[in-house]
Amino acid sequence: MTNTYASTYTDVLIIGSGGAGLTLALKLADLYRVTILSKLTTDESNTRYAQGGISAVFDDSDSIDSHIQDTLKTGEGLCDPDIVTLTVKQGRESIDWLINQGVSFTHDTDHGSDSPRLHLNREGGHTHRRIVHAADATGQSVISTLIERAQEHANITLLEHYNAIDLVTVKSRQFPKGQVTGAYALDSQNNTVIPISARVVVLATGGANKVYLYTSNPDIATGDGLSLAWRAGCRIANMEFMQFHPTCLYHPDARSFLISEAIRGEGAKLLLPNGDPFMHLFDQREELAPRDIVARAIDHQIKKYGIDFVYLDISHKSPAFIKRHFPNIYQQCLKFNIDITTQKIPVVPAAHYTCGGIVTDSTSKTDISGLYAIGEVACTGLHGANRMASNSLLECFVFANQAAESILRELPNKTIPKTIPPWDESQVAKSNEEVVIAHNWDEIRRVMWDYVGIVRSDKRLSRAHERINLLKAEIHEYYSDFTITSDLLELRNLVIVAELIILSAQQRKESRGLHYNQDYPEQDNRTPPQNTILSPKHYASAFIKND
Ligand code: FAD
Ligand code: SIN
């Protein structure tokens, strides 16, 4: 992989090498020079850890309309129906494109070992089997194939350990909200900041679930793209809808390893420590209710009985079936001395997915000219108040495609950008108290888990807001005084994300989808449901003052 960067100019700068960023790069590179930044290695992303699969209509008994209706129902009144239709209609095409790139999905051996039919998983909210997958490690299969294709392409430059700091924008009469001309990035292995000019910049930085103490996400998920876009002037929507996955492995050394919903799709039951099932008390769909319902049910039982976890049990299936369908989960659990063919799996909910994000249109454009956002960082309108399982990877591929079509239309008329001024470090010194960074990281994540988690209240939200405000001021002061490091950049972004989530949650005076406030336990259906849209202009005094 390339790690010294000779040029500071590219046609398209893509920040992020997950499913969304790599797909877009491959769709542009025959015509344009593309540079992709990764904060760590190219293969480290949420996409890499995806298990269950990608939703798409393949089963004869399924239909596009059924997938649309399931998505709308799960999103509880806040999905954009046009966006849902656009996305679902591109499901098959997206899978075909991945297969053409070389991704090998699991086939349905029930129809013979050479069956051309894809095997389809079932997950919560879906009324049909429609999850295309590569055993239980779909993301690994997708990401390794796309990286191979990107490495083969002469027009794609992959830069590892480059941490995007901020976007560079210029305002003009033609572009009163701004036009992006590039970004600054920290080369974290050489501790230098490089300015990169680009005709188009794409944020593909993934979600923000590291803002919570317990999460299924890897370390890269610190909401950088959200913060970069917010500081540059973009609107951010629906940040109160943070999704908690119901079943992460409960083990001190497991770092919230995910136990795929596909296991429940194959009949696994959730049980109390005494062996009693409980999901029937919460929803008639039981274990296959959407995630918000299952996560809240588990949270409720944990609090009610003062227990640390509940169990998930798939041991009624044969060992051969379990090992064939869930080889990765079987092996990972075995490392912690849990044999899932005979033993119950201890599980807890953990922060998993950011439904809100940068406001984008159907072509993935943001409020700023030349700036696109794709994948988990964007809020397209697909998920509404709750994302249905396996609709996220689908969104990555569909909106990478939408962005590619738009960029290919627009790039011929885009001028070469101006050179970006060099990064100025003359006013900062090397830090002599890095403990501030580690402390504030921990504090943000604990505050968010305790006060802005699965069940919220007005009092908890205002407590969280007070603390996050203090932390924000302290982090800003530190950022102004000391040389940047990757940890500091992430912390600066994380505190913004925390505040955006709290402000959004405070605005919603009802419970809907993933947002549950015990002071307003019901949906407010007196008027049509509204998205929560925060504009940096509106919050200028709250944010710009301190950043
Ligand atoms: P990511 O794949 O997260 O990639 C983000 C990229 O941005 C990374 O390369 C990172 O290095 C880079 N980056 C971030 N900040 C910066 C910065 N400042 N500078 C430079 N680079 C930066 N969804 C499904 O649909 N089906 C599933 O089965 C499924 N399973 C999942 C299992 C797990 C354990 C997890 C965590 C998520 C799962 N999801 C699943 C959700 C899905 O994987 C993600 O929503 C999706 O992969 C996001 O892709 P992305 O391309 O938007 O971002
Ligand atoms: C899972 O496999 O349970 C994760 C699926 C998703 O997040 O969509």
C-alpha cells in the first residue's frame, strides 16, 4: 500500500475505505484519479466486521414491495418513501456488481451442492428470507475483494494511517454555503499534516458508535466525517436514533463481539438465567422483532432482575448446521470457552449503528458544493427512526453508485481547485499532559452510556448536556494549545457527535423507533412525524464559540 504521498492534488478525494468508499472509487477510477484515505489500515472499517449480510430481494415468494413495506414499518414513519424505493430497487443490481468484482456469497446447498441459488438469511423486521451473505463473515469477504480490485487499479491511491482533520471550503457569490476544495490530513506515522486539493471530496467515514462505552464497532468509528461536515457548515439529521444491537457477547475480553441477528433468524431463543424465554412478553414477533424492541426488552430484563446479561441459545440446532452457517461466531465463542453447539451464549446490547448523519439528497450531495457523503455517515432518509437489519450495507453500495453517477456527470465541468495553504502549527506546543485526552475520552463514553443510552429521560439528557459542554470547552482549549495527534483529533470529533446526539434527543418530545424517553413514552401522532435537523448556523453560538 502507498504510504508516502508525493502529490497534493487528486480529482476525487474519498475519506474512508469501507464498503461505501471502495465501491465509489472503483466506479470512478477508469476515468479519474482517486485518492482514498484510511485512518488506520485500508481493511480496518465497520464493513470488515459485518456478519449477517446484505438485504436484497431474490426469493421467489419475496417482492420489492414487501422489502419496501418492511423498511418503512421498521423506520416508524420517518423513512423517505422515494429513497426507500430507490434503494430497494437497486438491491439485486448491487449484489450482481459485487459478484462481478469477485465476492463469493454462500449458495443454497439445500438445492444441490452446485446450486446457482444464493442462500438467504432471515433477520429482524424482514417478513421474508432476503439476506445475501458469505457465511457469517460477509464484510470480510466484501472488503478483501474490493481492496484487491482497488489495489489493481492504477488510478487509485490508497493512503493508510492518514487521519482527515478538516475540510477546506471557500464561500463565494456562486456558492454562498461554500464549495469544498480539499482537506487537511494528519499522516499519523510521520506526524506531518498534508493539505490535499481535490475537485470533489467524499466523506465515507462510517458511524460514531465509539461515543458509547460499549459498542460492537471497531476503533475507527468516532464520527469524524459528521464533525468535519458540521464544522464546514452541513446540516446533520436524526442523531437521536443511535441503534443498539441486542446481542453482543458478554465476556470481559470479548470487546463486544457481535452475535449476528441471523442466529435468531435460525430460531435462537433469548432466555433469562433460569432458562425462561421472555420475548413473547414484549412483541408477538418475539426474537425477530426489530432491534429497538429486542434491545429494550433485554435492557428491561437486565434492570428488572439485576443481572449482567441474558442468554441466547441456538443449541437446539445440530452442531453441523451451526458450524456450517456460523463458523466465525462458533470459533470466536470457542476462544472464550463457550461451545455454542451445546452452551448458551451470554449477551448484552451495545451501540451498533448511527441512523442519523449528514443530510444528503438522492445523489449523495451534501449542503456544500463538491462535497458528497455516502454510507453510514450520511442520512439519506432510508432508515428513518430505526434501521432494519442488513439495510446498511445495501445503502453503502446503492449510494456509492448514486454518487458515482452524479460525479461522472459533473466532473468534466469542474475546474482544478486552488492550492490549499500549508497547515500552520506556529501557535501550538507539544503536550505535556496527555492524560487529559485519555480521561476525556473515557468520560464522554461513560456519560453517553449512562445518560443517553437505550432508555433516556429529560433529566438524564440535561445532565449529559452539562457535562459534555464542560468537556467541549476543555478539549477546545487543549486543541488550541497543543500539537495534534490522532487521539486528540478523534476526541475533538467525538465531543461534537455527543452534543449532536444530545441536542437531537432533547428536541424529540416523544418516543419513536430507537429514541425512547421515559418522560414521553408514547409516539406523538397529533401531527406528521418530523426529522430532527440541526443546522450549524442555528447552533453557531453553541458550537463555533468553542471550536
Ligand atoms: P466503514 O466501513 O465504517 O468505513 C469507514 C472508513 O472511514 C474506514 O476506512 C476508516 O478508516 C475511515 N475513516 C474514518 N474517519 C476517518 C478520518 N478522520 N480520516 C481518514 N479516514 C477515516 N450492516 C449490514 O447491512 N449488514 C450486516 O451484516 C452488518 N453487520 C455488522 C456487524 C458489525 C460488527 C458492525 C460493527 C456493523 C455491521 N453492519 C452491518 C453495519 C455496516 O457494517 C456499516 O454500517 C457499514 O459497513 C458502514 O460502511 P461505511 O463504508 O459507511 O463505513
Ligand atoms: C447482524 O449480523 O446482526 C448485523 C446485521 C446488521 O447490523 O445489519
